[in-house]
Amino acid sequence: MKEKGEKLSYRLEEAFELLGVNRSAGYGLMRDGKLETFKLGKRRFVTRKAAEKCVELLVRESQWKAA
């Protein structure tokens, strides 16, 4: 369950900040299918779960490349 004040979804800019990436890198993650988004009206959002999944994927990739 979510804690009080914890958002379930983020605007793209917020999600990129949460992930610690700049706008260009964030759009690259989306383009490469590593960051899932959804659209609501004209705005695009990222769920907390999708952001966490993206980080896990990037960690696994970096560990695989380091081995």
C-alpha cells in the first residue's frame, strides 16, 4: 500500500527527476522501451511501479555488462 503523500504516478519531468536522468536520457529510456508511460488526455505519465521497474532493469544491465 502507498504511504501517505506518496504519488502513484508522475508527470514526465517529475519521473525523470525521480530517476535522476535528464530529459534527453529520459526520452531515450522511453524510446528503448525501458520506461513505460501512459497518456491521460494530452499529458504523459509514469507510474511509480514503472519507474521502479526501469531502475531494476538498468541495474541488471549494468551488472551484466560489468561481468
